[in-house]
Amino acid sequence: MTRACRFVSTLILLVVLFVVIGPFGINAIGQKPDSNQTSDSTAADHPKDSSALTFKLITLGQAFDENMVPLGVATYQASNGTILTVFQGGFRSPAQAQAYLEKQIAQATRVIRRGVKKDKKGKVIGERAQGLFPVQLSDIPIPAVLWTNGADYNEILASSVPTILKLESTLTP
């Protein structure tokens, strides 16, 4: 199963899960659980300001890549309406996470940026790549950011690069 096929099958599963369980009862990232903020206030007030974005967790699950590597998968909806898919893998060592990152980068249609990944304090925690990746049933590649953090691998895919970068910032320790 190709990366694009994995993405499409997982996305279909996530949409079905969303329809079944609905968005109720799940708190948004970037909001306090007791917040009285409405779901449309941020996007309506600041449609072009990515710093004002919040993210609502829609689904959680597990997927397997074409080599049966288990990955956690989550779908978020940003306050601007963008749907983001996040894959996360915990490996036995930083070297295994790095090897997985290299394998994924090799599938890119185009690598836009590549370098070190830093935490919020500026400490190097791994490697990072940003690029465009092929998706089955589409001639248009999808933007993604991939990175390692020690033995952990992370990947965010969505149609909006600024929204991907904001979620990456939110998920970075």
C-alpha cells in the first residue's frame, strides 16, 4: 500500500468515525476546557491571522503504513475550517525514527525545506522536513511537515501550509 493510498484510506476511516461519533465532547487545543469561547469567534475575527488559530481534536486512532509500521493518527479541525491529519510513531531509538523520516522524505514530490528541529527553548531535538507529497486520486500533491523528536516521528498533512505550521508549533514541546 503506497503512502498516498494509506493517507486516503485513513482519511476515509476518519471521516466515517467523525460522522459516527460527532464533534461533541472533545476540547480544542489552545483553549482551556472551561473556556466560554465559541467555535466560530476566532476564525471569524481573524481569518488571516494564523496565530489566532485553535485546533479541535476530531478523531484518534491507529493506522499501519505499507510495511505494517504502527502509527497513531489524529484528525484536527482548525478554527479556519482546515482539516489536518497527524501521524505519530514511537520507535525504539532515534536512529529508527530518523530512518523512517528518510523513507518518508524519499516519497516527496518536492522537498521545500530541510534542517534541524528545535523545541520551544531552541534546543535541537531532531530533524525536520517540509514538502509536497503525492496523494492517490489527485494530481495535486499535498503539503506536509515531518519531524523527529528523539525516537518519535511526527507528520502533519493538510491543504494549508500556515495552518500546518501553527499546529506544528502547538505540538512541539
